[in-house]
Amino acid sequence: MAYDFKKEEKQFYRPGKKPELIDIPQMQYLAVQGQGDPNQEGGEYKQDLQLLYSLAYTIKMSKKGSHQIKDYFDFVVPPLEGFWWQDSVEGIDYDHKKRFNFISCIRMPEFVTDEVLAWAKKESAIKKGLDFSSVKLITLTEGKCVQIMHHGSYDDEPATIAKMHQFIAKNDLELDFSDQHRHHEIYLSNPQRTKLENLKTIIRLPVKEKKMKND
């Protein structure tokens, strides 16, 4: 049986409709950074997704080729994820999508090393004729986060995020955005095959204990 992160690590991929506090350990990803409106046809975001999926499936399907990866085990390619931010904005301004910065990523098993990625880039470049130089292997430890399952359109996320902000305030927490801690989304549904109202998206916000003011 192929290892499925979503099934084996349910606490990270099956939050409820109410906000919850969770601690996210170190994970590694295939990742590519870009800018712009993710809805733009032919834009940087959609081009980057093609790079990520090509590499992820090249690594997964290496089991059928002559190249043997050390410590390889079969796995289900995890869902697409995204870290989002805008310069000089705390959180996300959905009215100005052209200002988005993003790191699009797909989680990878521990056996995927820089050497494995270099091999996958060469293989994928031959098959696809694309430039994979922008894709990196990164390791992140998100730590303490509030997460929730958002149902429906991405444009309706502000109402869900408002619930998260209420939960954060009620539990003496505060947002903890930084270069290592971003607004994080995990896309459990394929928007091309799923009705808008049935889309499932995990939203995570980084938090820390709220500092108490001195009397």
C-alpha cells in the first residue's frame, strides 16, 4: 500500500469546521516561489504548479524505472499547498490578488534529498521540455498554528478567517507572521473537478501566546 499522508497523519489534514490549535512539526516540500494573481490564465502561479506536479510524479513513479532511490517507498502524492503574503500587509487582502507573493509546494517523504531532486529535474526536463531550476527542496517547522476546514469558494475565505481571529483572541493568542510563518492553505479538492460549494481548503494561521501588558 502506498503511504498516504492524509490518512496516516489525519490530525494535519482533517480539521473540523471550528478553529483548533495544533502544533505542526518539521516537514519538507518541493517548493517554488512566485508572484501574481493565481487566477490569471497562463500566469506564473499556474505555470509553477505544472513544475511541482511533474517533479512529484517523476519521483513517485521512479519505482518503475532503472533509477533506484535510496530508502524509497511508494506514496500518494500529497495535496497542493500554498503559503501566501503581501508586502506591507498583515494577513491577506483578497481585493488585490495581483499583489500576492506565494510559495506553492507539495510535501515530500524524507527520502527525497537534494540529489533526488536533481535527478528528477533532469528526468522531467527531458520529458516535459520545461525549466525546473526554480523548484527547491525546503524544510519548514510551522509550530503553533490555528487551523480550520474552509468549505466553498476561495473568495469566501474572509468569513472563515474571521472565525479564526475570534478563536485566537478568545484563547489569549496572537498572530505570529514572519518569513518562516505565513498564511497557509492546503487544497484538498481539485477546483477543475469539484463544484465551487464543495471545495475543501485547510487554512492555517501561525500564532503565539499573547504577551500580557505589565500593570
